[in-house]
Amino acid sequence: PTMLEDAYDVLQTLLGDPLLSDLPVDVDAEDVRCQIGRVKGHVINLTLVRQGDNKMKLAVLHNARLSDLQRIVTKAIKRATPDLPKSYSWRSLWRRHCLSIGSTRLTDHNRLLVHYGVRNNDLLTFTKRVKVSARNKHS
């Protein structure tokens, strides 16, 4: 057998594993880490509530930062919205909106989610960012 055939056989074995069966087709390393973390009980399950009461289930590792959550949200929206234009500006979205849990706006990209008080089964929503003008910054 060729190396490609060997890789295909290993891939088929992995995809048949019940632990990995609910991974998406376009799986990446982050998805696998989250799935393993879910089995070990090391994830926080969240629900993203979008416009129109559209809900998406998300999972992040306990030690995740806001930047990790934003990457997971972006990936989940891309997967759920295949007709989204390739030119869609995620940078612009994150500049204009932030994620919120209740009345808490998640704004510091490097802060751990647990430091925001994020807990299992919390509801996430998009919220408009509050602009801080240069005059008010130093008050």
C-alpha cells in the first residue's frame, strides 16, 4: 500500500471512532481539542443567540480566552451560513460588536473567559461596542 492509502485507512478508522463521530467535516485541531476536552469534562458549553432567536451550541475549553471564543464563534457562523460571501469582513464585525453574557460585555481579547464569570450553559449575544472617545478616556 502507498502512503496515501495508509493515511486514508487511518483517517477512516479515526472517523469511525464514536468519540470523533460528531466532529464536522472540515475539522481542525481546535475542534479535536474541544471534543477531547468535552469527554474529559474540561469544556464550557455555551449557546450563541443570534438575530431571530437563532441559537448555536458552542463549546470552549475551560482555559480559553476571549480571542479563542471569537475564533470559535466565527467558525461556527461560517459553517452554519454557507451562503455567506467570502469577502465578509470578520474584522469589521468584531470591531463593531462584542460578545455579551447577560449585561457583561466581553471586550478584553486576552482575558480568560472564567475571569468574566462565564459558566456552563450561559447564553452569548452580540452587542454593539461602546465607543470611547479620546476626551472621555482620560476622565
